[in-house]
Amino acid sequence: MAEKRPASAAPWPPTHPQLLRTKLYVPQTRPGLVARPRLSDRLDALLERKLAVLSAPAGFGKTTILSVWAAHCRQRGLPVAWVSLDERDNDAGRFWAHVVAAIAGLAPENAAAGWPVVSPDQPATDDMVIGLVNAVLAANFIPFVLVLDDFHLVTSTAIHNAMGFLVDFLPPQMHLVLASRAEPPLQLAQLRARGHLIELRAADLRFTNEETEVFLNQVMALDLPAESIAVLDARAEGWIAGLQLAALSMRDRRDRATFIQTFTGGHRYIMDYLTEQVLHHQPEDVQRFLLETSILDKLCGPLCDAVTGRNGGQATLERLDASNLFLVSMDDRRRWYRYHHLFASLLRVQLEKTGTDMRGLHRRAAAWFQENHLLQEAVSHALEGRDFRVASRLIGELTQSNDAHSQPRVMLGWLSALPEEIVRARPLLSLGYAWMSAINGHLEAVEPLLEPVEAWLDGDGAGRAGKNTAESTAATPMADEEWNAQPEEVVIDVDLLRAYVSRFLGNPGRAVVRSERALQRIPADNLRLQAIAWLCNGHGHLLENNLAAADHGLLQAVELGRASGHIAAYLSAVHYCGQLRELQGRLRDALALHQRALDHISSQTLWRFSGIERIGIGNVYLERNDLEAAQRFIEDGLARVEAGGDFVFLRDGYLTAARLAQARGRHERVLQLVDRAGEAVRQGRSNWDASLVAAWRARLMLQQGKLDEAAGWADRCSLRVEDGLGMGREVGFITLAQVCLAQGQLNDAEQLLDCLLRLAKCSGQTGSLLQILVLQALTRQALGDPVTAFATLRRALQLAKPEGYVRLFLDHGQPMAELLLWGMARQEWVGA
């Protein structure tokens, strides 16, 4: 072994036979970059630290942000030395030669500082570091920064050890930045604990929503709508290179919306980039691991072992995590991970090309999830593996659970993926399918799905014959445990399902009768079925305008749903109870009701089900004209409701969001949201729901000045006062009165409003009464009677003030403003 020679003073300038001085230049920044002051501010704190580490996968903008920051530093008089590293810098002599040259180049006047000599024929380790530190101290440098870019390309243990030594004894005026695709093998935990470290990782470097919008619309000049930007941002997860490749692909396209909806890791540019920059840089065993585990939406070590059939999954995940290989940690313990969406798409495309038995991978995943009691994940993989026997059994279990009704869209998707003969062969599975169809608004599908259930209940052999037929095929053997179900309980469940559906088919009275019959037969200890029964009963009464009976039934459903853990019944009951409170003009009570429900959901870690309560809270804020708070709650709530799929929640969520959009003057958005509400109810062929959406559409169009469209609705309207002011009809009646007023049919408007006023008083609908009084005031104003008009308006103001109603008045625009000004000018405002 050659004797190690101490580093000695070098002639000026420091040199090395392989020194490439272009590696020492700070990369030029291109024009039109997105300003990211939040990152520059974080890096500015480096002057109080030893080390900054930027660690993220390829394409997250590490070099760019450091180049911009370096330019800012130099403008402020802070010198920055830069080395762009490559694979050849694993030669220690070459590595340190570039580091020394970069630092020495900051102060060429300090040629006598004694820079260490780096010769190509000797390994440079601690002695080199000592010489470098002493030279920096001797040169009397002002504070400066050394940036080592692409540090992941340096894999030499000797260099890593020497870098650790340098960090330990870093001169006080020297500050180090490492940019790497992998976490540097230094004592980061120790540096973090001592406050010597700044870290910027993928989560920090990714584009925010605002930065994505600036990049796509200002830098790339694509002029995309907010919805398209949101989709791209969700797919790319802030990955800057992915967004740039998407933008380049869209520049000359006319069908940008189609491109955005189909943008995945299988897109040619994305595929080429990830394949060349990431996948092909991995060893063969890692590539195989990545491809085989790409079928998983979430990964942990034991699961990966089960799917791949090999051990060491946890260690591999930890290595991938440390290497920043587009792996996202899903918990603080770093047990569960997932792949970046675009990377996962690429891996799946590549997996299909290999001819791997993907069904086998999915079946092994399903088995592991089932053994670990993660039934939903097990169902998804069983279906992907076309193991319908396992899938149908697991879905059957889930349809009997409380969670099933809380995620009807997911459940319906699973059930519809099963072959029809399997569903019909299992009556309880068919019953669960019927429930999920109803909740998703597919009301016409319910009765056909109940046929095998009733055949089994009738005991005519049809159900059992279906079972035997299914068992005759090797692909679909059925389990026997389902046939131990108690017929009486199934009869009650069917009755409740028909009560549930009757409410939306214009037969609320039938819902009341069926639910009361069910309540007489439900066992005292079956709180789940009692909750559903009281929900149908209370809502049926609400639709019939029997508010006292509705109040009793819905409060029973709230308590029983909460006690039984039937979250869907609980949330529906709270939703309808909140609507009842608003009908009664009790905004404060409605807000308190929704807030208690939200608190309960939070305490039970059920935030994913909180959408409709957030919309309820947002609606109260909207009535009070707190548009910022309303938007916060409604937007968040709507996103959660859309993920769930309950068509009632979707209908009411879209209509509430449409009213908010109208209040903000976003007229095109109003139409989009009302159309979505229409789509939510159209699939169920519920005339009642369709009428409600149509009435709201007419009202909102009227507020936009589109009288012809509103008048067209009024001409088609079949409302009759003798049917009463039930929930839903109230929206139509008040809209009809508004159309009459706008058309100048003042006598018709006045007569209709007088009838509605009597009905609202009789039923205790103060919320409706307020709207009627406002319209009566505007009608009297239009008739040339401002005194009576303002007296009526003042009464409405007195009723509205304690509850904080504001939007009720603002929605009537200029006529309302004129009447208020008239009253104020005559000091009629006193006491309002």
C-alpha cells in the first residue's frame, strides 16, 4: 500500500489534469421562470446553519432553484462556489480538485492561501479536508456558499466519509449545499438535532397549486381553465418536469381537454423521461421489484413479499425511499408507501409489456389484504385478478357493514364488476346491490335486483336453484354461510329499501307507511335497522310538510345512527334535520347541528365522510353572506361528496355550490354546477328531484337576467297550491312567484304569495315566510305602494336579524336596494 502523503501548498491556480472549469459555473437560468420566494427564503437561513440538503427525484427543480438563489446571493454580495458533479467525480482526486478550484476561484487574490495539492495518483481523504479547511481560514474569506449539484452521482465511500469530516469541521464562514436525488449518506439526524441542517425535499420543492397555474398559463401561455389545471396538478403531484412535458405536448393541440383527462405515465414524453432518467438507472432486481409491485396502490414490506414471492421487501422500500425513487411515504412510521401517480402509470405500462401473470400478482395481493383484514383492498385486487368467488364473498360481507352505505359509489362499482349470474345466485348480495343502486340514484335498477331476494323469501326454490346453477360452474362456487340469514330480517330490509326509494319517486306517504310497519318488527337491539327506518319516516314526513313528525323521526335517526355506528344514516338524518331547521328559519340551530356532527366525525376519524356536513355549514355562511367561509366549506365538502357518490348529497352539494357561484358572479360556473346536479338526479329518473333542480335552475337564471329561460320553466311548471308547501315544492312556488314578478304579472304574483304566506304560517316555516315577505315587499313596490312595501320588508328584516340572514336580501339586487334606500331616506329604517 502506498504511503499517504500530506497535502501541500499548491501553485496558483489550483489545478488537476482532469479539471473541467465549465463544471464550476453556476447554470444559467432561463427567462420566464416561476418566482418561488418561499424556497429562497428557506435557503437564506443557511447563513445560520452548516448544511442545506435538497433531496428529491429527478425533475423537481433542484438545480433551477439553486441557480436562481445563487444569482440572488451574488447580487447581495454573498459569494457562491458551484460544482456540477458527474459519475467521473467518484475519483477522489478529481472530486476534490473541482471543489478546491471552485472555492479558490472566489478569491483569486488569495493565491498565497496555501491551497492543497490534489494529484491524480493519490487518494485524497482527511488530509485533503484538513488542507482545504486551513486554506479557507488562511484566506480570510467573508461568508460564502459551496453548492455541490447532483451529489447522488458520487457513490465513493471514501468521498462520503471525507465529506462527513468536512461538515464536522466546516469553517464558520463556509456553508455547504448538497443537491441530490438520494439522501446523502451523512449524519443528518445529528445535524438536524443540533440545528445545523436545512432540508428541502420533494414535498417542499413541488409546485403549489398557484405555482402550477402561473407556470401553465403565464410561462407556457396555455390559458387553461381552473378545472383543467386542478386535474393536471393532481396527476403530476407538483412534479415540475411532468408539468413541463405536459405543457409542451399541449402547445399545438386543439383537444387539450381530452389530453388532460388521459394524461398518465404512459404518455410518450413522460414515459421516455422516467424510463431514461429513473427506471433504467436501477439494478435489474430493483426494476423487477418496481414492476411487480406497481399493481399496488399502497405498499408495505410484507405485502411486497407476498406479491413478489421474495423476501426483503421492507429493506427494498427503505432503499427506494432513501434514493427518492418517486416513492411517497403515507405515514410517519414509514411503514406504508405509494408510488408517485405518473411513475406508477409508467411501471404498469412496462409491466404489461413483460407478459407477467398480472392476475396472479393481484390474487396474491388480495390474499394478503384479506389475511390482514383490509377487505376493501382485498376486493379491488380480487376483481382485478378475476377471482370472482373471493370477490363476491368479500363484497357480501361489506354490504352488511355500516361502511357500505358511506361509500356507495365504490360499492356499486365493485358489484357491477361481478358477473350477473353470481349476483343473482346470492340473494343477500343482490339485496346489497339494490341498496347501493338506490343510494347512487339508480332507482330503476332496484326492483329487478330484488327479484332473486323475493324468490328466496317465497321459498319456491328459485333462489336455491340459482345457487345450485351457480355452483355448477367451476368459476363461481358459492359459500353457504349466506343462506343462514334470517328471512324476517331480510323482509324488513326489503321493506326499508322500498321506503327509501318511495321518497324519491313522489310517494313520501308510502315511505312513512313502510317505515312504520318496519319499526313494529325490528328487534329492539337492532339499532342499525331502526336508524334507517326512522330516517325514511322522518324524511317522508318532511316531504309531506308534517314538520313536527319529521322533527321527531329525524332526531331519532340522528341518535340511533350515531349509537349504531351507521354513519350514512347518521349523516343523512343530520342533513335533512338541518334542512328542516332552515325551513323553520333557525340558522343558528342548523349551524350547531352540522358542527356537532362534524365534531363527532372528527372524533371518530371519519373525515372522509364529512362532506355533506361541511356543505351544510357552508350553506349557513352563504345565507349570512360570509362568502370566504362559505367557499372554504362548500368546496372542501363537495370534493368529499363527489368521492362518495350519494346522489342526494351530490344534488344538494352542487345546488349549494351553484348559489355560491352566483353570489360571486361566476355565471358560467353556475350553469356547470346546476347541470351536474341534474346529472346526479337524472340517472335515478326521480321526477321529484328533477323538478327541484329545474326550479333552482330557473331561479338562478332569473338572477342572471335570463327571463326567457325562467319563463319557459314557469310555463312547464305543474305546481298546485292545494298540494301544500312541502319541502322541495317550496322552492318551486317561490321561484314561480319571482318569475311572475319579473314578467310584470303583479296580481298573479300577489295572489300566489298570499296563499304561500298562509301555508308557511300554518306549518311554522319561518324560513319560507322570510322569502315570501321579501317578495311581497318587492311586489308592493312594483305596484307603486312603497309604504306597504317597506313595512313588509321591515317585518322580514326583524325576523331575519337574529339568525343573520343577508343573502336573502342581496339576491334581489337593484329593486331591493332601491326599496331600502327609500326607507332610509324617510327614516323608516328605525326598528328594522
